[in-house]
Amino acid sequence: KVEHIDYKDLFKLRRYITERGKILPRRITGNCANHQRQLTVAIKRARFMALLPYTSE
């Protein structure tokens, strides 16, 4: 059970992106639609704040 997905929690967010920096789809992560949406928003917010890269190096 996930209470709140925080964009500052990079260790959790890195589990849901590929080596290339792409967000993993729902069928692979096993999230419901609501949690996948929250996760996507958190990853995009972390990218915008320069906590996560948009692409791999």
C-alpha cells in the first residue's frame, strides 16, 4: 500500500524508470491507474526540479 509518492524520494522513483530514463508502464510496474498517475507526476516533477535526469548519460 502506498500512502503518498514524494518527488523528493529518489530511491523509490528510480525503481520505476529504465536505465535510459523512461517511465516504466503500468503492466510492468503492477500499479493501479491512480498510483501510476501519481508516480508519473512525481517523476516529471523530480525531472523538472533537476533531481532526476530526463535521459540517461
